[in-house]
Amino acid sequence: MKKTLIEPSKKIPVSGIYDVVVVGGGIAGVSAALAASRNSASVCLIEKENGLGGLATLGNVVIYLPLCDGMGNQVIKGICEELIKVSVKDGFKKIPECWTDKKGTTEERSANRYRVEFNPMSFMLELEQLIVKNKIKLYYDTRFCDVILEKNRIKGITVENKSGRSAILCKSVVDASGDADVCFMAGEKTVSSDTNVRAGWFYYYEGGEVKRYSFTRPYDPYRKKPDGKMSFKGDDADDVTNFTVETRKLLLKTLNDMRKEKRDIRPLFMTSVPAFRMSRRLKGKIEIEEKHDHKYFDDCVGMTGDWRKKGPVLFIPLSSLTCIRTGNLISAGRCISANSAWDITRAIPTCAVTGEAAGTAAAMLCRKKLSSFSELEIGELQKQLLKQKVLIDRKIATRQEERH
Ligand SMILES: Cc1cc2nc3c(=O)[nH]c(=O)nc-3n(C[C@H](O)[C@H](O)[C@H](O)COP(=O)(O)OP(=O)(O)OC[C@H]3O[C@@H](n4cnc5c(N)ncnc54)[C@H](O)[C@@H]3O)c2cc1C
């Protein structure tokens, strides 16, 4: 049995009081904070690193996967579309013309999906400006530690930063930590995945040019860890450290292999967050499955295509974001409740969709003084999301049903 000790209780300062606390400043957290703030909530955003965007920027991911279904239909708008435009604001790369031009035909749009490659540093700077301009209180270098529960509600969280440990009181919490840290600490059921392989995209300098190396693809020869185990979960301290050290060993090996080809290569810039694709997620009332393709849920709060193939459309239910026990806690991004569809819901656009839905719902919960997301009037939430240009189009499901 692991050794334990009782931590002495002590008074800690309250460093803020907000309607909505968003934990994690990745794409999901930024989207949630923007949505909550634009819905008149006072909002703070807690981020342990010193930049916004999470894996998308600090993880050098750089491809904003599609906002369409691959058949020429746009299935995502709202904050997700606002952010794809922000991601290419520096003019580094452009959104395919057929998606910016109203005259783009279905054939052109099927052939060129609505996706883009962006410059991670420019995107990170732009995201920060967006948060500041929207008057969201930003806490960098601040780690979420624990929840302060009162019956089945979170009345605040504890955080640690340069000022020490403090409490932030709130009416609602969005868990956009990517790893379901808040859900886990609140005692919600979570699921961890051990499918993560060493990964970390880096930039290097060669022959006067800056180039990107994207390792690893899930099925490359480096997949196995030296001890023979297949992969990492990313849900405990040792695993995160081992993943990081092993990834860097692989990076060095990759560089040495390239140098053996007599190439003069210098590493320039690598990820500052561990590149876990699927670590820990919420197990909610509904776990989104691939078989839910074109299945409409009455509590739908947004839609997504499948970045891997053309055709599928998933309707995202509110009950895949909300918690079972903790009434005022909602998840967003890669840690929502998705099972076989996890590989879809973790993509940047879908994280923005679930972030916007979670932030809007959290603000509504506060405005209406409700104690649980289960008390929200779903029609009212959907009406507000539609007003924000979120796409929720039941006809897409109906048309598919008619075809069968
Ligand atoms: C190798 C790799 C390649 C990928 N390729 C693509 C791609 O090409 N296109 C694409 O669309 N998607 C891709 N993805 C997936 C996608 O990038 C991520 O799933 C998505 O960006 C996740 O967004 P998020 O906001 O949910 O989580 P994250 O980006 O993980 O953000 C979570 C944030 O929370 C912070 N945080 C975590 N815990 C705490 C805590 N306790 N306290 C305070 N802050 C905390 C983190 O620092 C981070 O900033 C890839 C992922 C990986 C790993």
C-alpha cells in the first residue's frame, strides 16, 4: 500500500470570485471562456502554461482539421469558424478559396475540405489578444489542484501559482483540461486510454529553411516503448514524465538518423506540452460512438464531421459534456464523454464546438441561478447557440434516414 499522510488544514486566500471558471486554455477552454463571457458571465481562465491554444499551439499541431463533412457541406460554424480565421490572420497559409467564396461549388468543396495549416506562434498570440479583449481574467502559470465541493456542486477550486495556494469561488466550472482533471478530482467516473505513442512535432533548421517534422504516426516502428509496453496513458505523474523523456529520446534518435544522411540539421522548436492524443476523459450519461453517425440527439448542442473520412456527421449531445454527480460541472474538448468516436471529438474543430456549447451552457446556468445542468431548458440553450451561428441542423439526420 502507498504511504500517506494527512495534510494539515490551513487558511488560504480567496483570489477571485467568478460566475464561470474555465480550467485549461487550449482550444476548448478558449472557446468556452469566449462563449461564457459573451453571454454576460464573469469568467476566469486557468492555464498552467504561459500561452493559450494547448496542443494546437504549444504542441505544434498546426492543422485545423475540417469544418465540413467531406461531401461539400459545412457542419461547423460559430466560434470554431471565428478561430480558424484567427489562426491564419498572419497570412502564412490561406483557407481554401471555395470556402471563402460564396460561389464555391459542391464539387470543389468536396474535393477541398474546409481545413487549414496555421502558424502556431501567431495563433497563440492572437488567442491571447482575443481573451484579453473579451475581458476574461487570465491566470497563467496557474495549476488547477482540487475542487471544493458542497453537496453535489462545486463551490470553488483551489489553484497554485507563484503566489502560493489560493481558492477561486464560482457558480460553474468548465473542465477543458484535456485530461478531465476537474472531473477526476470531483469524483466523476473517468476512462483512461493507453493508446498514446511517443509524439511531439518539432521544427528544425536545414539549408537556410525552417521545416517541420511530424513524429510519430500511430503505426510507425517507434511505437513500442523500450520495456516492450505499447504506450502511455498520461493520467499519472510518472507516466507524463516517462512519456516526455522517451519522446525526447526519440527526437534525438530522429535527428541522429537524419544527420547520418550527412544533413546539417539543427532542432529549433519543439512542443512544451506532452503530446497525448487521448489521455483521460469523462464517462457521462452518453458516450459518443462512431455508430452515432447521423443520429440526432434531442439535446444536441453542435455537430462535427469526421476528419478521417468523408461522409459521417455526428450530433453532439449536451449529455456527453455534463457530469453525472456534479451538477454545475461541464466538460469540453478532448476530455468529453466519447467512446469509439474519441478520435473524432479530440480534433481541434470539435473541441471548439464543445467549448462553445459548454461555455454558453455555463453562463446560462449562472444567469438562471440553476444548480445543475440537468435543469437547463434545452430548447433555450439551442436557441442561443443558433443565435451564435452554431450549426444544429436536424434535417441532415432526417435526410440520411430517408435515404435508408
Ligand atoms: C501528436 C498530435 C497530433 C495531432 N494532430 C492534430 C491535427 O493535425 N489537427 C487537429 O485538429 N487535431 C490534432 N490533434 C488533436 C488536437 O490537437 C487536440 O486534441 C486539441 O487541440 C485538444 O484541445 P483541448 O483544448 O481539448 O485540450 P488541450 O489542447 O490539451 O488543452 C488543455 C489545456 O489545459 C491545460 N491544463 C491541463 N491540466 C491543467 C491543470 N491541472 N491546471 C491548469 N491548466 C491545465 C494545458 O496546459 C492545456 O493548455 C493532435 C494531437 C496530438 C497529440
